[in-house]
Amino acid sequence: MAVNEKDYAIVVGINGYSQLRPLKGAKMDAMAFAEWLISPDGGGLPTKNVATILSLEELPADPFDARPIQKDIDRALRNFGVERNQKIGRRLYFYFAGHGFGPNFDDVGMLMADAAMQRLKNNIGLRPYLDYFHKTGFFDQVVFFLDCCRDIISVPTAEPAFTPEIMAPLGPVEDFVVLAAAYGEKAFEPTSADVGERRGLLTKAILEGLRNPDLADEQGRLTAFTLREHVMKKVPELATEEKLRQKPNIPRLPNEEMIFSTVPIVSLKVQIVVPSGLTGELVLFHGTDRREIDRHSADQSPWVKDLPRNSRYEIEHTASGLSVILDPRKAKDDPYVFKFPRPS
């Protein structure tokens, strides 16, 4: 059963280009993301709210007949109700896997299937579409995941076919943009060891960041913040494993936390063992904001605490000032015995 009835998504995956190098993994990446969107423990969207737009299995004889093109994306938006000039929903996901380019540092041209080196205007633009959603306020939140290259090419990017009508009153629109590569850089789709097929590095990192409960925050939430932290670390790691170089670009976080899904909070029993003869107090802090959680007399060992696994902590000995990191995510046993070192 869908849990986010007011969320919508457009998912585009293009392997087959009429006159550009074909791709191998874009369609499967798009389908994998669409699967997460409609999963009850993922995006929780109704199937009817997800428009999955994929390239044709075989390229047509006439390159101008290749699909999808911009009209297919705008048709999906029309079907969602943008021409009714009224609020549509809470969030719009816009996912794209295919060829792309970077006309400037804050825009991406997503090339449609009928594009060619002489027809690079056959694209849709990140900045024009994002601006359109900000002007119209059809959705409270807009999320763009773009798994494509950003080669520097000075070609204008296309805006939606619709004439924006500003709704009154227009509420604030939050956006979160995740780009596979930095401006001027390439994105890659090496053969994945997991499935034996080509997959985009960004999409692999995004799906892991949206599915792995160990990446959730202390409230069991997988958010824009947790996703950014994971993607910025994981994509370069995956690229290095393939002897490639790819660094994603996430321009900024939304002003208010954007929650993608929640997972059950799993606690771990931790036994903090203190060296004999130690005096003073031990203070337990949250590892992110150094918020004090609890304190305990150092001469009463062990100190037993139930702590959420998906957070890291810091323990400080007040008498010596010694501070050490406690990370339950690395624990292999429950209860987890953590030996506080003797101050030097």
C-alpha cells in the first residue's frame, strides 16, 4: 500500500540514441530507481503517480523518430496536472539517466534520444525545469537525480513547453539536486560486480543511500543530509575501484530536512568498561552535534547503555580530558563491550 499518495515522479532512462554513442545501463538504472519509488519501504508512491519513460528497444530507421523526446516528459507533467494551475502534490522526483552536458556551472542539458552532435538542442534543462517548478509551486519539494555527464558545451537548455502561471499565494518550494559529476566532468557506468551488467555509479550510490538502514540518522530517517553524506563519499570510492575518477556534485541541502524514508530504530546494548582506579566522570556526547546524552561515575564499571546503532558517539573522561569515539555501527556483538583506554 502506498504511503505517499501526494508524491509524484518522472523517471527517464535512455540507452538508445539515434546518432550518439549508445549506453548500456541507463534503462536498468531508471527501472531500479522506479522500483524503489513504488516500494512500500522505499518511496511509497502509488504506481499511477510514477511516469517511467524509457528509450526504444530498437532504434528507428529515421533518427527523428527516436524516443523519448521532450514532448514525452512534458506529456507526463501534463498528465500530472500542470495545466490545471493548481497544487498537485507534496513532492516531485525527477530522475534522468542518459547523455548530458554542462552549459554552465548550475545547469545540465539532458539529451533526448533524437539528439545528435548537430542537434544538441534536443534536450531538457535542469535549470529551466527547476525554475518552472519554483515559479508555479505545483509541488512543495522537487528532487532531481541526474546520472549523466556534464561536458562543457555552450548550447541552450530547453524549458518546459508550458507557460507558467504563478499561483497565489505561492508557498516556498524546497529543492534537492544530486548530479553525477562536477561541472565539465564525466559520469561512468562500469560493469557492476553485483549484477554483471553496466550500472551508473551515481545511481548505485543513491539506491544504497536510500535503502541501507545503517545510513539512517538517530531517528531512523534516510534524509537529504544522510544521502548527501553517503553519495559524496561512495561515488569516488566506486570510481576508484574501477580505476576511474568521478566526483558528484550536490550544490546545497534544502532549508528544511527532506525525509525519503524511515527505518526501525535498532538499539544495541553497550558495556563501557573502564580501567581500574580511574576516578572522575565519563560523559557521553552525541557524535554529530556534541550534545550531552548522559554521564557516569568512572569508578563504577561497567557502564551499561542502550544506544541506537545508527549513530556515533563520543565519550570524554572529565578528569583527564581524554575523549574517544564510540561507533555502534561497527559492533559485531550484542552486547558490545567497549573498553575505554587508560589516560596516559
